[in-house]
Amino acid sequence: MKYTQLGRTGLKVSRLVLGTMNFGPQTDETDSHAIMDSALDAGINYFDTANVYGWGENKGRTEEIIGNWFAKSAAHRDKVVLATKVYGNMAADGEAWPNHDKLSAVNIRRAVDASLKRLQTDYIDIYQFHHVDRATPFEEIWQAIDTLVQQGKILYVGSSNFPGYKIAQANEIAARRGGTIGLVSEQCLYNLYERRAEMEVIPAAQEYGLGVIPWSPLHGGLLGGVIKKEAEGGRRASGRAADTLADPAARARLQSYEDLLEKHGLEPGEVALAWLLTRPGVTGPIVGPRTAQQLESAIRAVELELGEEVLTSLDEIFPGPGPSPEAFAW
């Protein structure tokens, strides 16, 4: 496994991030623990989760599964850089009592204690804001975070799904307060198919020293060879992925992508991950394996070197927006 610094911090993290969103809803606890064992054996030390994972009446279940794995061995927690998230409504019925969601100081304090209990740990390495909270000023948010850092409950803070201007706003206010390191990472939707983050989010993250953690690196499976899998009778796309495939132009682009990689003898899913690892500012993509085989494929991507011909062709099939402001100004 290869490692890098997380943004401007001294924290060393693996270039793949183990995403755990499937733990509970799609992968049972036994298999989830086996995947975490394999990830750690492969050198993946960055595990990502969220308090709402498990979903519906099972919100928090994913953190519980991870906590039970930590309880098996002190070495597990010692080796893992643990990231979780706060923002979502944790009520099973979806009707949160006032102050039981978002980023008020009250909810941050409540949510971190609940996550620590489920995770069976006394600290969280990276505590992430799962979404922007337009109603809560960053002065209040940072005051709450400073208290948690002083208490030793969290070490670093990251964001997820933040626009570029919110990354700037958050870190400028942190700098004015003094003594607050501010955001150190941003999780954003970013992959070959969806490159809008290159216009504002990633430049802001680079300017302020945040590590970029792309989520949905295969764009809901579309970049994993979905057309070939359908033809072979494999798992069919659903939801937004199915809607995309129903668009003739989008399907044609994906067919060109799969044809290109077949020509070079490359696996689509591995190429999609390897491409992200070539992008400026990217720390490592989040991979969310449902099975041990999917994890093995993701690990191979770290060692995959993409040639200039392939990289150029990928840009032609999936062109990015270009730099800001030139992308929209000229």
C-alpha cells in the first residue's frame, strides 16, 4: 500500500479509503469484519463511516459493526485512522426532535458522544461535517469543535459535500479565531464521469491545504464495466445509474470507455480508481466493497500505472470542465 499526508497535516493515510456504507444494509457483520481484516492486512489504514449509515430504523448500525470489530483487538484501533460524520437526522422515523440534527453546538456535542459509544472508542481521528448547515455560523461550529479537541474526543475536522466558497469561509473564520486548524479534508463527488469538482471545490481544497477524498469513484457502478456486465447477465444497474444508461449519449460514452480499456486489457473499475490517484490534490478515493473480491480489485488499482495514451483517451471521452474562471469566463 502507498501512503500520503492528509492535506497539510502530519497524518499519514493510505491512498485508498475503506468506505463502510454497505456494512449492515448489504454486508452482514461477519463479512464486514472480514473485509476490515483484509483491508488492514493490505495496509489500508483510513476507514470512513458516518453516524447515519445503516439507514432508516438501523441508523448507527454501521458504526456499531465497526465498534464491535475494534473491540476484538486493541491493535485494530491503534492502526486505523477513523473518520465519521455528523449532520444527519438520527431519528429512526425521520422526524428529528429540534436540535437533533445538523451542526449546532448542541447537536455536535450529542452526536460525537453517541458515535464514540457506538464505535467503542474514546476518540475520532477525523470528524466530518456531512453537509453544509446554512443556519449555523462557523463561529459556533468552531467553538464546539475546539471544546471536543481539548477534551481529546476528536483530533481533526473535515467536510463533505462542501462547495468551494464554504471551504474558504470555514477556514478563514477558523484562522481569525486562532488556535483552530480548520478543515483538513473534503469528501466530494468526483470521478471520471462527474468532474465538476475540478472547477471550484478541488482548487479551494488545494489552496487551503485540504486532502480531497472522492466518493462514488465508480459513479454508482457506471465506471465498473456496467454495459459488459449487463450483456453477460450480471447485476443490472438501478436508480440513477439506470437512468444514465437510458440516455443514448451517456451510454455511448460509457461504451467508448469500456471499448478503450478492453483494447488495452484493463479492468474498468481499477482504471477509474487509478485515474483518481493521478489527479492533483486527491489523497485517495473511498472504496465501498460489498465483498472481499471487490476489495481485492480496488487494492490492485493502487499499483496500476496508466500510460499517457490511456490518460489522453480518457480525457477525450470524459472531458473535465477546465480551470476556473476560464471554464465559464472565456
